[in-house]
Amino acid sequence: MSSFGNLRNIHFLYLYAMNFNIKSLIFLTLLCASISSCAILGGNRNMDKQSKVIVQKAIAYAGGQASFDSLGKMHYLKEIVFYDENQKQESKNFELHSYDMKEASGKIEWIKNSVRTKISYTKDQLKYAKNGMYDPTKKQDGINKLKASHYVLFMPWKLIDGNADIRYIGEKSLPNEEVMVDVLEVNYEMENPDGDIWWYYFNKKTGAWEGNMVKHKDHYSYVRNLSMTDFKGVKLHNKRKSYRVDSQGNILYLRADYNYQNYR
């Protein structure tokens, strides 16, 4: 586990603490800064020995802890394309993400139906604005959007930062492929009242995170990582596809394309 002695961890702590208030942030930051080894919000409540080995191997493959801790400013463009069950394009959108991992600040911006939305945050506050008009009622939406973005982008590190129960459940081949993976089942019971369950797939040979399946309230999804890109020594997303699947993981149809571009 990494220490709260570095500012990168405080950055992630901030996103969780904003669910409370600024006094909570200060208290949690000071508390964890005094502890030599802890993960965000107390870390994983339970991770079996084999899961730890698999996650450590995945982190090493993705660039290692030192490279991850040294991430500072980063910007990238994210393209999202959604399809219906007949493979007709429903929507296409671009998001501009900018983060300063050392200063605990950043923003996400996008335009949809001529409405420009911007979520921005600093150590002191988070703002959600549409066409330049701030909407305080959308604060929780902004927090959720930022947490989801970081959770996906910074996997597998988020498995040691999250408050989850993680267990190794065996190996399998990926849907419609011969790639063999180790499977970790991940539950966020305290943060997830709807009961979503995640299954993460790690390449048995290399340790690479290949994708994941998730059980939502009313459906199952499978996301396949197709390619990664190197940014400051860390492997980050390049292309991903999301499929609607049945409870056995059989692919029903392509739901979305995700393209991450222009890291700098």
C-alpha cells in the first residue's frame, strides 16, 4: 500500500471527502498523513493472498508504483460512441479531461446539444456549470463523474485504493477469445447500495488488465481493453469496447466505443 505522504494520494482522498465537506477533507488528510501505510478511506477490507499477488503483478506491468506516484499534470481527449441493440449509433461525444495530480485540481468539459458542461474542482471546492452558469444542485453528479473517470483510468491502482472486498475466483478465457485470464471478484458494499458486482480479468502470462465484467441492477456489461498507451511511464487507456452481455458473459451486442487520445 502507498502512503498518504505523497500528494497524489491526497488528490484521490479529496474526491471522496467532497461527499462530506471541507472540514472532513482536512481531518482525513491530516489523519492519514500521519500513518506510514494506508490506502484511501481505510483501504481494502478484504483481499486474499492470491488476489494481492495478481494486483501487484498488474501494477508492475502497468508501470509500477513509483511511476504512478510521480504523475503530475495530464490532459487527454476521450471519445465516447454509444450504439443501440441494432448497432445503430445513438450518440457520439468528446470530453476533455485535465488533471493536476499533485495539486488536487482538474476539470472535465464537454458539449452536447449545444450545451457546454464543465466540472471543475480545486482543493477548496467543486463547481458544475452549464453554459457558464453554476448549478449547486449538480455537485453530487460532478463528484460521481470525477470518481468514475479516475476509477477507470487508474486501474489497477484503484484496487488498492478502494474500500472493497476482493477475492480470487479462478481462471477463464475471455469471451470469443483464447486469452486466459485470472478473475478477481470485487464488491463495494459500503459505497454501492445497488449491489453492483465487478469481475476483473488479468492476463495469466503478463499480468495485464484485459478488461472486466460488471453486474448492474438491470443488466450485465463486459468491457474489453483493446490497446494501451504509455504516458510518463504508466500504461493508460487507448481503445476500449463495451458490450451488453448475459449473466454467463456471452456477448449480446456492442454497446459503446471508448477512445482516449492526445495524452500530454
